[in-house]
Amino acid sequence: MQQLDLKTWSAMPSLKGTSGHSESFHRQPHATEVDEHHRLDDVLSLLFPSTVHVQHSHPISGHMHSLLLLTLSNGAHLLLKGSPSSRTALLRRERSFLETEAQFLALLGQSANPCIPQLYHYDPHGRLWGSAYLIRQYMKGKSLSEMEGELTSQQLDGIDRHLGFLVSTIGQNAAPGFGSLQQVAFGAGRPCWREAFCGLFEGILRDAEDMFVHLPYSEIRHELSRLAPALEAVSLPRLVVVDFGRPSHVLVNEESGQLSGIVDFSSAMWGDVLMAEIFTNASPAVLQGAGMAVSRTREEKIRLVLYACYRLVSQITVQYYRDRDETSELDARRRLTTTIAEMARL
């Protein structure tokens, strides 16, 4: 297992790489198109010769962060991702999402895994752009959420096995403390997973309380406190992407039906590999790819139900910070009721 030295990150104002594609970008909507292209050319001058310029930029909507797909004069495609609009209400954990993704990609930069995009540049101050941004490899493919109905069971099993292998591979990276990538990089990680997870859960509960979201707070906090000792079985802080496996973050090659890439690592942290979303009702193929047994210990079952509860509270709460989807909220509320009842039986 690889133990990573995280001390260098805080001193790095930006991260550069070799030429290639990148996937995400942020812009301020009041800037004119001409001015935007000039600023983009200034940013690209950090990565390419002066002869390379932006030929076309295409905004990608529907995301909390602004995304801009860039086509360059040399034929390369990049994706630039930047800070959310100042008008966007954010959950506590979302405030560091951009930095977290840049930090994750920097840590995994030497893995050369074709499904994980390469980070080419990160500027937390946005000197040339006006706000923090990162540039990373553009990943080709169509999201699993769009492709799922067109894939055979064999293709879906193949994707699940690959995802299981990837989440396990990512989890081979270890750190000296639990918590956010930023906390651990600055030596402020928590000494135990129980403390880190309970702090994370309390954060989303306070986000919900801030928006007066109707939830059974006392019952949730009681069950969390009662079941938290099971978290102490996690003794080694491993790298985990909490949202890993979410169909909208999984890219599939339209021709082969195979996994082509993963996007959005902003939920990464040092914790328990089982917290990855893919282990919620994981298929046998996922477990096979991850090298895990199908059967679970009592402690693992408790941890999984705690993570499910956290995820559902998050899904409900975020509806009050974004355009509300009542159908999704009602579904999450029904599942939360079932999950709390399951917690009470453990």
C-alpha cells in the first residue's frame, strides 16, 4: 500500500503537466466572448507555445461548477473547471470541492490510469481567469446514466468489475490521518475514522438545519452515536471518492460498451473505502473487481448503513440548495425512513 507524502501540496500555487486534453472549466457570465477568449489564451500560454490558441469554447450546463470544453488550434481538447458562481448556495463540504479534485488528481497523477484524467494546471487564486480553476484531461464517452438501457448484462458486469478494481486501486493510497484532503495535507487530519465521519455527518445535518429542512434530527443523531463504535474498525486512512460509481460520473465507450473514464473526484477524502457510493447495494461483479468477499461482517454492515444514511441526508438537503426536484427528494425520504429503521434494528 502506498503511503503518500502530502506536505508539498500547500506550497504549490499551480500544477503543470504535458500537453493533452482537459475536461473542466469555470467562467464569469458577465465577461464578453472576445475577452473570454483572450483570457483563455493567457491561461493556455502556461501550457502551450504562443502559436496555440483557443479555436472554440463550449459551455457545459447543468453542473454546480462552470465547465467549458475547449477546442485548441492544434486539435487538442481541454476541459476547464472553475469555482461555482458567488450566487450559488453551497453545502459545507462543497466549498472545497474544486481544490479537492485538483489535489486528488495531483496525487493520482503518477498512476497513468487511462480512466482517471490527468491534471495539467490548477490555480487557486485565478490570477489569469478571475477565479480559481483547474485544467484537466478531456475524457471521451457517454455517461452510464444515459447508456445503461442500451448495454447488455455482460457489458454492465464488465463495467462493474472495472469500477470495483478502480475503487480498490484508489484505496491503495494511504495517509497519516482521516478527513478531507486539505486537512490531512496541513497535518490537521483526525486520528480516528469515527471522529472524522461523525464530524462529516454533523456538517450535513447542520447544512439541513440552516435551511430548516424537515428531518428526524434527534433520531439520526441518536443512531449515529449508538452505532459509531463500528467505525473504529477502520484503522488505516485510505483514499476514497465518496460519490464514486455514480452513473452520471461514469463514462462508457459508445462502440465497445466498456468503461472509458471517470469524471468528478471532488468528493475525495481520507477514510473508509466502503464509503464509496458504488458499495451501496454493490453487485457481485463490483465486489469481484474490488477483490472483496460477498458476505459482510456485522461491523461492515453497520458502516454501510451509516454511509447510506449520510448519503440520503445529503441527497435530501442538497434539494434545498439547488433547483428542487420533488420526485428525487420524496424517493430519498422514503429510503431514509427505511434506512433509519434498519439502523434501529442493528
